[in-house]
Amino acid sequence: MSTNLIASLRKQLPSIYGEHLPDEIRYRRADGQDVVVPLEVATVDELAFAIQTANAESLALGRRRTALEELHTEVRKRAARGADRIADVSWED
């Protein structure tokens, strides 16, 4: 792997993003197989696929976070407190 190329790319990108540039990109093919490609040999299409995969993961993470937030709101409405177990919360209205 050419660390010089990646180091150069990191310097050329705005500092807030450059430090997050990975050495490898990962994407999922249509058949579900994960593909890992060193960034230095990745094609532009593979980069686009990696962006799509990261976006799908981000959306799934957002949905999970929202579900947890909604659960937290609901248990608080039912007077549950920090040490209470979810299973012990009264779910009857």
C-alpha cells in the first residue's frame, strides 16, 4: 500500500475530512458479498459504491438511534427512571 499517496490525499482534502480518509474502502456488491479495496487502487466506480454503502449504513444507524430515542421517550412517559429495567415498565394504558 502506498502510504505516500494516501498521506498526500489527506493533506489535499479539507482538514476536517482528510483525517477520516480510510486506507481501504468497503462496499457491498449486488449479490451481498462485501468487497474491500485499497484506496490507492480503487476505481471511481468503487468509490461511488463505497459511498452508497456508507450511506445505507448511516441510514440504518439513524433509524436505530431514532427507535431507541422513541423507546426512551415512551418509558419516561411511563415514569421509568434511570435504573429501572425496560421489562419492568408498565406498558398498559
